[in-house]
Amino acid sequence: MLGNSKGFTLIELIIVIVILGIFAAVAIPKYIDMRRQAADASARGILGGLRGAVAVVYANRALSGHTAAIDMTAVLNQAQLSGYDSSVVAPTALTVTISGNTYTFRITPTDQLPATPPSVTADAHPTW
């Protein structure tokens, strides 16, 4: 044996690699779960923004005496939304993609304006 050897033995390197593998096995699923939670939080924020925009559009139309149905385009013109990657707008639905997760928001129009305002809901999601 050399009395002045420097460096790591093969056993020490293998132990470090095993410990790093254990850390990775624990951290990667946690990271994926945190990404999903962040996307869900962004979707809940978008839902709140849409509901607020519906209230503003409804109030404007009620004050001006308009009784036309409120659609998603009118709501989006009033809303200031962010936090999504892409979107598809239909007359009664908005589908957004957030970090690879798809969320659909639906507006339920009413023909009884100004007596009954429309409502905005999100498709059922297990973590909400």
C-alpha cells in the first residue's frame, strides 16, 4: 500500500452514486406533484378572473339595459388573464393549457338578463 495515496476508492464512489439515486427517486415524483399543484393553482386563478370579468360584463350590460346573452368572448375582452401556455375559445367555453395540463372553463349563459347573471365553472378536477 502506498502511504500517501489520494483519491476515492471504488466503494466510496458507489456509495455516493447510490445515495444520489435515492435522492433522485424521492425528489422527482415530488417535483412532478409540485408542478401539477402549481398548474391547478393557476387554473383556479384563471377561474376567479373569469368570474370577476363576468360580474363586470353583467353589471355593464345591466346598467346600459342590454339583454343580449354574455358569451366567452365578451368575458375575455374584460378579463386580464395570464399563466397559461395556449388557449382555445368557443362561445361558451375556454380551454387553456398550463404546463401541459388542459383545463376547460364553461360559461352558462342565461336568457333572463338582467335578472339572472351567467355563471362560470371549471370542468371537474380531482384535486380541486
